[in-house]
Amino acid sequence: MNVLLTGAFGNVGLSTLKELLKKDYGVRVFEVYNRKNRKIAKKFKNRIEITWGDLRNRSDVNTAVQNQDIVIHLAAIIPPLADGNPELAESVNVEGTKNILDSMKKQLHKPKLLFTSSVAVYGDRRYNPMIEVTDPLAPSKGDYYAITKITAEKLIRESGVDFAIFRLTYITSIDKLNMDPLMFHMPLDTSIEICDTKDVGLALVNAIECDEVWGETFNLAGGKECRITYREYLNDMMELFGLGRNFLPEEGFAEKDFHCGFMNTKKSQNLLKYQKHTLEDYYKDVKRKIGPKKHLMPAIKWMIRLNLLKRSEPYKRHKFFRKKAGAFTISENKLIRKILAANFNRIELLEKKIEKLEKLSTNSFEGEEEISNVNQIQSV
């Protein structure tokens, strides 16, 4: 059986690729041509066929889809880039998916599609964390990534191709332990259910020959032994890194408008038998990965903390409010915070412009003083 895998050199993509190769499928990878991807491709040498291209280019997509039985479509622009550049996210996540579907429908032997969506489509679930696949899709404010996934799902359902959609939870990988600024977007009281990237890859590959998945939508998550609050998860991870619990202040984190929750995965687990790793398994892997470096962290933890908080938008806002509203009453502070929150970006931009003007004025004043002094010396 021939399988096309888009986004094969990403986090979930590599896990899926390795599972496909275990099953001896004929694998064609469709990826963007760049230095990072070329380096990864060398590791697989003659075990895969590679088609370099861009999802936004119909010709590239047509070449990739030809003579395939299954298309596993993982490629997407993800946060924070998706939220910072919604036009790019739209062109890749939505138009790219449309190109895949159009090309599939042109084939004499039409392939089937396995598509990865996201828990983000359900929106903020802090107050009702148990997520069913039938729940309303209500993306959080400003979550353009979630919107593109919802749009892509709709295109797939209306396309007429055989499909299965998988909404992925918070995915963990031992190869991705860097602290992304996105970590500050999630409120600390959010319920999360992790899933190891290897388990996701196993689920997607097991779905290929499972007749019951076609035409259905599934939640993919790690199960009950992978559930925790984000606050406790961060504390556990910081402790493993040697930075200690309560390493980052609460003011560094958003208070609303993210996603995640506990996902009902009975249906997907019964069919695909993919939940192999628990949260404790992940912690053990992290501990092994960090190794002796943990003991070096306390000496530079202040530097790490400072550097991380510089990348936290909520913390910047907190410091801004504290500076601007510190001399008012509690009720006045609430009103000021509300006004400032609505206009934070404009005010921050204005402050930067004022700082530049102040520097220019200072330089100009100093220049005039120098000229005056020179004139005085010359007159003397």
C-alpha cells in the first residue's frame, strides 16, 4: 500500500513516519525544501520517496498525490506563527488542504484521507474540561489556528472523499523540550491531557487498515493516566529541569482564551489501541534526557527566569499595569486595567515612539549645548 505523508519531518510527522516504515508501507514524503528538512531526509536515505514542494502550489500537490492509496495530511502552520501571521495560516492550512482534496478527487483510484485537527477547535474549557467529540466548536478569541482547522474539517466533510479526522490533544515529545513563549498563553488552571508523539503516530498508522474509522471524527489523547492541571504540570517539569517548583510567577500566564481539557478517547482507543505511554513515563524520559545538566541549572536560574518572562505577553501587561495604575484605589485600578487592556498594544507602541522622540530631543539639546559652548569659547 502506498502512503503519502505531508509534514513528515515535524514532531508528529516523524513519529508517524517511523511507524509507517515498521509496517513496510511504500512511503512518499511531501515536505518543504530547506536545510533542516534536507538534513532529516538523509537519515532515511533510500527507505522513503521524497517529493519536495509547497502545499500552496497545485502542481506540487498533484505530483505528490499521484498513485497513492492513503494520504496522511499533517502539514500545517501552527501557533505561535499561525496567530502572528493568520494570512499564511489560511493559505497553508485551508487552501493547502483544499489543494490536497482537489488532487485526490482527480485520481482514477481515489485515495483515502487521514487528517489531523486540534483540541483548539473546542476553545477554552477550564470550567467544563471533559471534552466529547460531539461538543460545539467554539475557538477562543484570536485563535486563528483553530479557525483554520475548523474550516479545513468542513472542506473535508463536504469533499466526497473517504476521510477520518483526528483532533489531537497537547502533544509531548522528548525531542522538543524547549520553552516556547506559547507556554504563557495557557491559564494555569487549565486541565490538560498529554499524549506522547509516538502514540499519535501509532494511532494514525493503525487507522489505515481500520474500516471503522472512515467518515468519523475522533479525539486523540493519552488517557486518564495522562491528565493533570497545567499548574502542576509546569511545576513538575521545572523541578525536573532543576529550576524548582513555582519557578515562574502567576502574573506571567494568561487568565483565559486558550484551549485543552480532558478528552473522551474511549472510541479511538478501542479501535486503534495506541495509548502506550503515561505522564509518568514522559517524566522519566525527561529526567533521563536532562541528566547531569539538572545540577547546573540553579546557578543560572535567575537568568533563565528573566529571559523567559521577557517573552511573556501577560507579564509585560502586568508590569505595565503596575507601573501605570499603582497610585489609585482598587475600584479605580479595575477601571484603568480594563481600559488599558483594551488599548495595550496601542499604548505600548505610543510609549516606544515617545522614547525615541525623547532620545532625539536629548541628542538635539546636547548638540545645541555643544554648539553654544563652542561659540562662547570662540567669542572669548
